[in-house]
Amino acid sequence: MCYTKTVKGDLVKAQKISGLLFIFFLLIALLTSCTGAGKNSGSGFVDGRNFGGIIAATPTEEEATRSTAVFSGACFGVIVDIDTVENTISLLDLVINAEVQFGYSGGTFIMDKYGKDISVSQLAIGDIVEGGYDTGTRMLKELQKSDQAWENQSVTNFTINKLQHTIQIGKSLYEYTDQLVIVSDGRRLFSPSEISNQDELLVRGSENTIYSITILKGHGYVTLSNAEEFENGIVMVGSRIARKVTDGMVIEVPEGEYILEISKDGIGGKQNILVVKNEETNVDVGALRGESKQTGSLRFMLKPEGAKLYIDNKETDYKELIKLYYGSYKIRIEAEGYVPYNGDLLVSENYQRREIQLGKEDNTQGEQESSTSGEQQGTEETTTKAETSASSETTTNPITTTHTTPRVTVPTVTVPTVTAPTVTTPSIPIPSVSERVPEGMGSDTEGVKIENYRIHVEAPVGAAVYFDGEYKGIAPVSFQKVSGEHTIIFRQNGYETKTYTVTISSDKADTHYSYPSLEPN
């Protein structure tokens, strides 16, 4: 009996121990599968932060070492500096909005957004990264290009609205913050105003927010000498930039090789030029006054019917195509009961189609809104076909670009792989109808004159000021206020030429600008 009880008790104990061991190993198996699944599903970071580190078991020795690293700190941000001598990487942390610096070593695992190993040399200022580090030593354990980030390369069709902190790329609208990281030639710029609309950009962001911009290709400047005989004529750089020739003008041009053409009354010539980033290219155009005459064909579509067209104060019949020499002209359109329209006409393409609708004198609102300006009222659509050769009567398949009245309307935001919210623009009172300068027709800006108000450029003192390439005087200087996006260029002997882009509101108040001193050459 005793023997039987003893054996029975031992069997019961053995069964209990076996049950506990089974449960123990089952829990280990479950934990291993969970951590392994977490490792395979992503970087282990949520909103740029991990929780308690990443612990995972993988077959290889290297991955096993990496998987057992427990991070006491985590980071998510934009790289702002890489020091390969001191072995440090500095980030603008997007969670705490502050710059932080970490050390790295041969034991730091650096990966691309897909989790593949890369070297430090494959990281760049402006990359959006996430990682884990030791809070005691501030040494990085892992650093990975974030798989939450996107990038858009070779961006040229963009508009930066500094008043609303938005950037439109094509038809998509993004926001940016005051911490936007801007990089040019490996050094940081500190204001979106230093980005020219002539630049080519690499843009990085997450969801509908842009966090960094790298200028891939910058811009230089073209100046003219011995251009007196071409004044009020047309100068073209490549096929996209055309300007009215003015005394002492400066043209902002993307870096690269171009054909410069200049003409007045259809007579002129051309020359190959090279534009270098941040440098001035002076072109002596005195010898380019040749014998060739270039003409452009124009078709005007005017409303209301019966409106009269005047070109350089001469009434012109517009029922058929109008041929004019390349150059600059003044146009005026009149109709009884409507406010006259005045504008500039730059002929630099072989074909243009211009639609202009006058506004009624009583300022009532018909199909189009009416301007509050009595001197210039109407809407215009322009179609152009740019050619460098002489034009003919043929107008087949013109390239169409539509320009309508400026409106404060922002398209719905769409972001790669992310459905972004609609950004609502604050209400800004602007004249609703005015002539806008068509792209490639003498200016890359759009806007209206704000009568009785001025732009004041106060610094850098002593520098020559150019507004959209037109000389305005020596700072401090003031001139007519024009709304929209524009460029301000500063030149001074012995100093680097500097460009800023500005977005000028149409509110009825003077606008003031003051910039840092120019850097010596």
C-alpha cells in the first residue's frame, strides 16, 4: 500500500512538472514568433518612436546580434550634418523639433528604407531617417532611411507660397514648417526665399508635409553689355525665358548651355552661352545686330464684340492674323460701356492666341469677376507656340497654355501613397480680374499692381536692387507694389550676387524687406 501510494504520488508530481514545462516552452515559441513577425513587418518604429526596443531571433549570427539590441532611445528626423572625422550624425528631430547629435561606429547598423545594409557614405543631408540609440553614450545602434518617407526628384514645376507655408508641385499641394531643411552644394540654407523658381529640386517628405529640399541644379545670371540699340526689344535665353530689354537688366537663368537671341524690330542675332551656378555671364550683344527680321503671328479674340484694338496707339483690325516684328508693344482695348484694358505685348514666339474680355463699367459681376482697378480690367487667355525661326502663316497644332484670373483657390492635396487633406487658403482680398503675364512672354511672375502702395527694400544697404530682373536702384529703395511671386536680385562689386523669391500679398499696405549683407567673392 505504501509503495503504491508513493509511486502514485510521484506520478502525479511528474505529470504536473511535465505540464508546466509544456506551457513554458509553448510561451517561448509564441513570444519568438511574435517578435519575429514584428521584425519582418517593418522597422519596429511607430510614428518615429519604438517602444522598449526590438528583440527578435533570426538565423544568421549578424542578424541575431542586431535583433537582441535593446534601444533605450529612438529618433526620427532629417539628417542635417554628417561628420566622418568625428563619427557623428546630427538630426533635426521631427518629434521634439530640435537638433540632436549622435555618435556612430563600425557596430552601428545603417540601412536603406528596405532594411538592406548600406554605408555612411550612402546617407545624405536631407534624408529622413529613424533609428535607435543608447541614451547613456548617445551612440547609434541602428539608423535606417525611413520607410514612412517619400521623395520627389528633378522637381521644376513648383510654387512656394511663403505666406501660407505651402509648396505646390504640379497639381499637388503640400505644407512645410519653419524647420524645413534646405540644402545646396552640401550646405544648409535657412529660408525658402533662397530657392529660385529656376532651380531643380529633390523634395522629401512624409504624408502631406515636406521636411527637406535639396537644390540639385541652381541658377546663374545673364547680363548684357552694349545693348542700347536693343532697348525695348526682346532677349530670349533658350526656349522658355523671354524678357523685354531694359537698361542694366539681370536675367536669372537655370545653370546650363543655351542659345541667347536678341532682337528689336525683327533685327538681331544669336549666340551660344554657358550659365554657371551662382555666377554672372555677361554677353556683349553689340555685334549681334544683323539683318534678319523675325516676325510673329497673333490672333486676338476680344469680348464684347465690336471692341477696338490699338497697338502702339494705332487702331488695328484683328479679324485676321496680325503679323508683328519680334519686340515689345503697348496694347489698348476699348468698348462702349466697358472699362478700357491696357497691357504690354511681347512678341517672341511665331504664334500667339490671346483672348481678352473687358469688364463692365458699373463693376457688376457677369460671367467673369470685374477688377477694382479702372485702368486695367479684363481677363485674358494666351496660347503660344515658341519657335526661334521666322514665322509663317501656318498655325497648326499650337501648344496651348491657359492663363486666367488669379484666384485664391487651392486644389485638393494629393500625396504619393497617402490621401492628403484639402488645404484651405485663408481669404486674401485681391483684385479678381487683371492681365497676367503669360509664361515665357517676358516674366515668370504673375500679379497685379496695388495702386498707391509700395515695396521697400531696405537692406543690404549699398547693393543694386533688381525686381524681376529690372533695375530699381540702390538699397534702400522703394517702388510700385505688385502682388504675386517675384524675384529680388542684389548685386554689388566684390560680392556674390544673391537672389530671393518673395510672395507679395495684395493687401492695401506697403511691404518691407530687409536681407543679410552680401558675402564677399
